[in-house]
Amino acid sequence: MSDKSSSVPIANDVGIDLESIGLSDVAYLRKAVVDGVSGFSIHAANGVSIGFAPGVNTALAAIMTNGMEIVQLH
């Protein structure tokens, strides 16, 4: 997806295999607490945590700045 404003692909239990999409191209967020700070953990398609941000906007900016696409998980 080159247009960041277009709809976000949805991965669900029916089955998009995120790892097959591309580990370096896809990321998702999870709420997390790191060192007592609430925020969002950024994860690669295989589930490995690759970053943390205290706010959702900062996390999304980090993902887009690094040329990654955001996927929504249900």
C-alpha cells in the first residue's frame, strides 16, 4: 500500500499470515507498560517487539517514518 490514507488491511483468525507479508514492511501496535510508563509496543509481523512509544501518534509516526505499513489486528 503506497497510500497511507487508504484502508488498513485487517488480519484476523480467518487468516492473513502477517509473516508472509513481510517482516520489514508490516507492523502493529499493542498497549504496553515499559518501566512503569504506559504506551504502545510496536511489533513486527512475527510478533517480535521492535519499539515502544508513550503515545499512539508517536508510535504510528515511528512506523511510517521507517517505511512500514500498519495492520489492524482483531
